[in-house]
Amino acid sequence: SAPSPTENGGGGGRSGALVPAPEMERIDVNPPKGTRDFPPEEMRLRNWLFGHFREVSRLFGFEEVDFPVLESEALFIRKAGEEIRDQLYCFEDRGNRRVALRPELTPSLARLVIQKGKSAPLPLKWFAVGQCWRYERMTRGRRREHYQWNMDIIGVPEVTAEAELISSIVTFFKRIGITSSDVGFKVSSRKVLQEVLRCYSVPDELFGKVCIIIDKIEKLPTDVIKKDLKSAGIAEEAVQELLQLLTVKSLTKLEEKLGHAGEAVTDLKQLFWLAEKFGYSEWIQFDASVVRGLAYYTGIVFEGFDREGKLRAICGGGRYDRLLSTFGGDDIPACGFGFGDAVIVELLKEKGLLPDLGLEVHDIVCALDHDLLGPAATVATILREKGQSVDLVLESKSLKWVFKRAARINARRLILVGNTEWQKGMVGVKILSSGEQFEIKLNEL
Ligand SMILES: OCc1cccc(Br)n1
């Protein structure tokens, strides 16, 4: 006998109404705090965005890679006081292993490069689009996950690698209608800080920590930055020199302070020269205050910013020549960037550049009565084998219902399977934009 409406978990069978069992509480249908669902409209926008990420990566000859969202916690444990460490989404699994949801993709990429060794001849140009996680107290209402597009060049010590990466991001911006009037890149090098710290005999081990402290310069009061630098063991004189240097916004000024021979100035001059050759000079500017918040950067660093100053950094990256060796790999130079999927959408909204992405089905196929559902399935299959997207009406529905659905799914044609026509091996076709209507043989569909 048919299950009673409250049996089978409350979803009655054909004969029973869909009445939930009285004792069933409605579950929380929202996604976990800080996470997002992607219903069709949002998923179309995400696919559009990721489609541009992937097309630009293809244009630059990069190969796609991916890694587990779950990694060993050890991959992300660095002692430089990074925010990413404070917000690590980590736990102990059932095998008592310390694991974490990846907060970024670069360490996984470095792990895979080491794993591949000589079987992956250098240079490697790899890209990934992956979900990254952080556990932040929801008091700030910020998200706990986002998708990041990463492009990395492994095995190229030259600044040409950084110049190529910035070119790829400029290419992406141009594809989606963002111009250099909307967005720029602040570019600097951590070698600027390194040269100053070495002048004051600050040990290299403190370099990462100093960078992380200085990266907070726009978020924390200067006296807090000074206090933190001194607590890290940096002498008063060095602190003054560092903070003064961070205000430099021109390469000429930087050269006056550091001289022309140092690597910082040489690298930056080379990058700005290459930018002119790539054709994106108007997109970049030197700004000594750019440090970035990841401890492993060792050279050029850059971040994309909105010129109206309303949004957080759009993307960021730089050179990380020591990361692979800190994982026990060879001393292989590397650079890369991360580009999140959230700020860019805010920017597109600001600029009125969000694309209009409706569902587009080519044909809606409908049987004019119940015993023609089989022939309708045959017609749908013929059309699909021709590469047409088809919405097959799966039940007996009124024409009013069918026309309403056709409009909602932006169907171009309504294919009507009726007895009279079917007997002649034909179907009815209505072009929904013009209203034009005609009969057609199956093999002419
Ligand atoms: O931008 C840093 C970051 C990392 C993981 C997840 C989210 Br949301 N944000």
C-alpha cells in the first residue's frame, strides 16, 4: 500500500500529500556562517568570472592545476605573526592529524612543485582557481571563504616573471571593461626594507616579521607600528628610517635614498621598463608602503587597488624565492599572485559593469497531450544530438504554462509535438521572438 504521508521521512508517495511529519523541525536552510550558496544567477556570474580567469591563463600559456582544500596544518604554520595564521581554519581529524582548510593556494603549489621535482621541467607556469578558507569571528560579519585565481611562475629569477604576471591581470581587467582609470597597481620590493634592515644589522630571521608588522601600517596607528617594531628588536633609529622610507612614492626619490646599485632599485627600474614594453605603464606606480601580508615574499610585491579608494585590495602578489627551500625543496625562484572573487564583483557593481547573464535555452519541447511524451523525448534527443540546448516539458501542461516557462528560460523556439503533425513525421515550430509559426520535418529540425 502507498506509504502514509508521514512515512518515508514525511515525503508522501504519489498517493500521499507532501505533508511534513508534525514532529519534524525545519532545518536551517542557510549555508554555514561566512559561506555562500551559488544559486543559478550567482553561479552564472561566477562561471563568467572564472571563465575570464581561465581564458587569460590560457592566453598566457599557463597550465591549470588543483590541490585538496584540506591540507596538513604544517603547510601554513609560519612564525611571522600573519593574519592568515591567526585565522587558520584548522582542526584535528579522526586520525589525530592536524589539518587545515587552505587559507591560500601558494603553499599547496609549492608542495606539488617539490613533489614533482625533475619530472616538471622549469619554468613552470601554473594557474589554479580554488576555494580558500579562514576562520574569523563573525563579529566582523566577513566571509569565511572565497575563491582565488592564482597564477605562478616557478624557476624564473628575472623580473620579467613579475612583469608577465601583472600583464596577465591587466589583460583580465581589460576583458571585463575595467580601465586604468578605475584600477591601478601599487608596486614595490621587499628588498627596499631588506636593504635598510641590513644597514642596521637587523638579522635576516626578523625580515618576515618586520614585513608583517609594516603591512599593517594603514590599519594601525603609527605608534602601535613603532611599538611592535621595537618589540621585535628593531632599533629606534632603524624604525625611524623604515617609516620615513615607506612614504616614498617615486623611484627617483628611492634611488636618492638607496643609491642606484642595490637590487631593490635595479629590479624596480627593470619592472617599470618592462611595463612600458608590455604597454601597461599607466596601470602601475611605485609605492614603498606596499609590503603585502604574507611572510614569504622576498622581492617585488604588488597589489591592485581601486582608484576611488572605496574597496579593499582587489588582488596581490609578488616574488617568493625562499618558500620552496623552507619546505625542504631546492632553492627555486618563484612568484605569483592571488585574485579573490569578491572585491572584483563589488568593483564591477560600482562601475555598472556586471554582465547580464540570463539562462539561454535554445528550444522548449512540449507534447500536446500525455501519450505524445515519448515522441517529445525523441524530438528532444534529436535536437540535443545537434548541439541544441533543450528544455523538455516532462509532464502534461497547459500551453499557457508552457509559454510562461518558455519566456522565463529565454527559449528561442517552441517545438510542439502534436498528433496530426506527428502522423506526418513533422512537428510544429514557433519562433518566440517573432511569433512566426510553421511545421517542419524531424530531419529538418
Ligand atoms: O583574503 C584572505 C582570505 C583567505 C581565505 C578566505 C577569505 Br574570505 N579571505
